[in-house]
Amino acid sequence: MHKNFKNIDKVVFGRGSFAMLDEIIAPIRKENNKYFVFVVDNYFKGKDFVSRIPLKPEDVILFEDVDTHEPTTEQIDNLRDKILSEKGLPSGVIGIGGGSIMDIAKAVSLMLTNEGSSTLYQGLNLIKKPGVYHLGIPTISGTGAECSSTAVLTGPIKKLGLKCEWTVFNQVILDPELIASVSDEWWFNTGMDTYIHCIESENGTLNNTFSHAYAEQALSLCRDVFLNERSGRSAENDDKLMVASLMGGLSLSYSEVGVCHALSYGLSKILDYRHCYANCVAFQHLDDIYTKGVKEFKQMIEKHKIQLPKNLSEDWSDETITKMAEVAYKLPHMCHQAFGENWKNTVNLEYIKALYKRL
Amino acid sequence: MHKNFKNIDKVVFGRGSFAMLDEIIAPIRKENNKYFVFVVDNYFKGKDFVSRIPLKPEDVILFEDVDTHEPTTEQIDNLRDKILSEKGLPSGVIGIGGGSIMDIAKAVSLMLTNEGSSTLYQGLNLIKKPGVYHLGIPTISGTGAECSSTAVLTGPIKKLGLKCEWTVFNQVILDPELIASVSDEWWFNTGMDTYIHCIESENGTLNNTFSHAYAEQALSLCRDVFLNERSGRSAENDDKLMVASLMGGLSLSYSEVGVCHALSYGLSKILDYRHCYANCVAFQHLDDIYTKGVKEFKQMIEKHKIQLPKNLSEDWSDETITKMAEVAYKLPHMCHQAFGENWKNTVNLEYIKALYKRL
């Protein structure tokens, strides 16, 4: 009837709150084999930041490369097998990084207690048992993965999330100091993920008062960060971007993403485009569907001198475009959100292929 | 360092979502003695609404009168003793009503598993064990009690909450249809509780980006409900008020209430004023402290033709005023929020007495 959505159990927000990590996980260290797995963005390998991670001798730290592709089912299965075979079930999994690392931490936590390949569980409520304790620490803000009930994975057949209430983090630490070091490009692209999914949330049939209140405030914060007079990189705007990401994610508790995300999933699945970048590449061409949003997005592009590629489809074969369109068409919840219950009257494979040909 | 705040575990928002109650609690009915306690505002006794409550033969329904006074420690202790002696530990407690009923349900849930009088636990983190499962269904919106970690109780010595992470509801059902029947007077006073605590949250030293984002959006929703062109009683505004109450409450996860709430606690403790009404009575006189907020509040008062009493203090003895001031002075967190760390330079008993004399 209405979604009964699961919140993150506990949230800390504040500059320097990363220092609270050790204290926060101390009571959990008695579970299972009493060690923690830290899944950390490979970007931090060898950087000073690693010395601030409160590792105990029994803990495991895994640096994951998320630059070249989105998290895959194979990657999750391998991580799970490695962890279980080497040290058994851990007390918990801690993800430190951007949206991909958040998704990896959530997925590994679930797959540690659910047998077989993660491909078996891509979809809604297919997971059978709660995972181990999992904690997320975003170092890039915008995807909303810190609060979502989905761990998006690319499998051999589909790009689709492990989605259930157990996916949601037990704890999130939101320390805006951690996002200060992100490159301008990723700061922009990832921030735009929030902006774009709020626009999709607001312009869809599933939007309600709850979603709207969250999306409206997240959009207002995005404007402060990327468009208004005091926009740009600053401590104040890092605070705002972190809250925008959370609120944008919470807006999707009731509403849904739409056409842009559907196209984006095809770009990621078939051409290995990173999610946030793929959104930006697609969104610029959707001004007939999201008129005001795309207009404002282009102002932000211009303000921050972002170069997005155009005429990409000239180099794509019809086969590639068809494959991407097939990925997008297999996401009916996004089409439903954008075009209503009778979305099949508007959307078919040719319609989606035509959208890809705009790119 | 920073608050690590506990969220409501699960939230449903939507018109008609009350009908999901039976399904939601079904999995919990295996706990303890397999029955539920429903604590319901006495206002509903004999009304058709009661037939919609999914009672099983083993369940207990308790109608509580919250018109004449705020919830007391004695009331909670008596309820707890009655429940335990008659049927033993229940599967859970469900509160259906306004802020007072929310507080009663939260407090009873905790006191069912914590020995001795609830007066022992008035304060921060004094509760020793988690309570039983508890679920809140607001039928009046504005206090934010549906998401707060406090169950405010008036005891023989103090008006102070049982405050800890276990106080927070396991589940909240936010069905805007349920608040349609509230009297205009309570609709206004209770809605103003959100407005006033957001103004206090915004104008205090503890306000941060997280609090601000929530308070700003809650205030915007309050303006839609009580001030703007489409303000007044409507289904659309019931939806908005319900979200405003939630977001106003979440704003206080980091920030705090201030001078108005301190005065209000004195009025409730000594003169049995209801909380939301007491806030309104006090707030109108605080234009030097909350200038813009009080100005806008007076516009809302005028728009909805609300009559608030004035010159009350003419009938109060110095003893009464002193007693109220002593209650307010024992709430240092509110004074800290309003005037900063060195609040004692500004605030003493005489200062607070002078504020009461304005009323």
C-alpha cells in the first residue's frame, strides 16, 4: 500500500566525527570472530588518511579499485569468499569511500550470511538473512548510497541492486572534512547525482509530500553548493553537500529515479561508464522531459566549466545502442515513475534507442 | 564530540497507511506473552475509529486522558504495574494519539523492562535496558514526539524526559488522514510547537547544517499550512503538517529548543498548562529574543483568529512565578542553546521571573 522504509539505525553528522569511529564500533567487537573488515577506496592507499583508520591487529583492510567499473556481483562474491575462508565471519564491515564503496560494504555484509552467488539476490527482498553489522563513511557525497536500501551491482545479466531492509547501514558517519579532498570533477559529477535524482523524484508519478519535502530541500542545498553566489568548494558547502546527499537519498524512500537513471544504467552496464558521470552525460539531452532541471543543470555546467562529451552515439554501433536500450527497458520502476502506469504506451525499445542516439 | 543519534527504525508515510498496522505488527506477535498493549487517546473512546484498531482477543486497550495534564511519572508507573500484574510482558506497546500519548507509549515500553519508578530515569542515558517493541501513530501533528529520543514526564520534582536511544520508536505510521479530525485549536497549538521549536533550533548556538536543513524545510511547510495563500485545514496541508512535524523533530537531533520551551516547562509543571498551548502563551512575548519568528507567529495568530490570553501574570503570586522560574532554570541545555556557553552571564532566576511577568 505504502512503503514501510527502513532508516539507517544511527547517524553522526559533524566535522571531525570520523574520530568517533573506534568508540562507535567498540561494543560490536564482541560479535562473531571479533574482527572488522574495512573496505576502503583504493584512492586512499598509501595516503596519510589510512593512519587515521582505527585498525586493530586482527582487522582486515581491503583497498578496492572503483575507478574502472561499477561494483560487480563477481567482485562481491570473491570478497565474501576471501573473507570467510581467511578469517571466518567478522563482527562487521566498514565502507570508507564513495557510492561504489558504500554499495560494496552493504553487499558484502549481506553476502557473508547468504549462500551462493550475489546474482541470486539481485532484486527486491530476495535476500534471506540479515547481514553482519555494517557501517558507512562517505568520502564523496551525492549518490545517497549512505541511506539507501539498495546495493547496486552489475552482474553478467543485469545491473540491479540487492534491495531489502537489511541492506541499510546500521551506522553512518557523516564527516564533511572527508569530502574536501575529492577532485573537482568527481565533486561535480557525484553532487549532480543528487541533483538529478531529486529532479527525477520531483517529476515523477510516485512523488508524495514526504519525497517532495526532502527533494526540495536537497535541491536548495545543491543550488547553494553549485549555483548560488557562495557556490564552489568550501567547508560550508561540503557540509551542505553531505546533507543534500542524505536528503536526496531519503527523497527516494518514496519516490524513484526516472529516465536519466535508466539511460545511465545502460551506459554503465554496456560501456562501463561510472554512474554519476553517466547520469551527467545523459541528463544534458533530456530537456524535453526535465525542462527546468536540465536548464539549471546547464547553468551549473557552465559555472564550473565542466566539459561533457557530445556526439558519442556517432561512434556506437546499432548493436551497442540496442544492448543499452535493453538494459534500460528492464528497469520498469524507473519508466513507471517517469511516465505513469501506462508507461508502455510511451516507452518501447525504439523510444529508448532514440534517446541514446541523442547522446 | 558530535551526537550519534538513533533514527526511528521504520517509517510508513501515506494516506490510509493506518490500515497497514495489523500486517506490520504480525511478525512481532511472537515475542514475550504474545499480546499488544494499545494506549489510545481518551478522545477516541466510543468513536468509530476504535473499530479500525486491529485488536486481537488477547490484546489490551487503554484509553488515557491527556486533556487535563501532561504525562506524569506516577501515571507511567501505574500503567506499567497494571500491565505486568495482569498479563505479564507484552509483545509491544502501540501509542495512538498526540505527543502526550507518544510519550506515554515510549515511557511505558521502557518502564516495562526497567525496575523501580520512572522518576529514577528522568535524564540522559539513565535507562538500563531496552524496552519492548513500541510503535507510534500520531493523530495530532507538531510535537515531533514521533521521532524524538525523549519521553517527557512530569515528576514530583522535575519535568524531564527519559532520554536515550531505546526511547525512539521501532516503527512509526504517519497517516495524514488521522489528523483531519483534530479541533482547530489543537491543530493550531500543536502545529505551532513545530514552528516554535524550529525557530528556537535556528536561533541557537547548537544549530548546524543538518539541523538547519531540517528546520528550514519544516518552517517552510508550516508557512504553507498556517500562513501562505493555500493555508488552513485541507488534506494537502495535513500531509504537509505531518512531514513538518517529523522534520522539525529531526532538526532537534542536533540542535535544541530554547527560551520559549524553558518557560513552557515551568507553566506545565506548576500550572498544568498543556505543552503546546504553554509554548504559544509564552512565545508571543519573546519578540526581543526571536524577533522574526514572533512577528510571523503573530501573523499566523491573526490569520486563524486565535485568542491567546494576556496579563496572566497579574493573577500569579511571586511564589508561583518563582516556582516556575526554578523549573525553567533547571533546564541548562535550553539556556545554553539560546545564549551560548556563558549563558549564566545573562540568565539567572530574576531574569526568568521577569520573562514570566511579561505573560
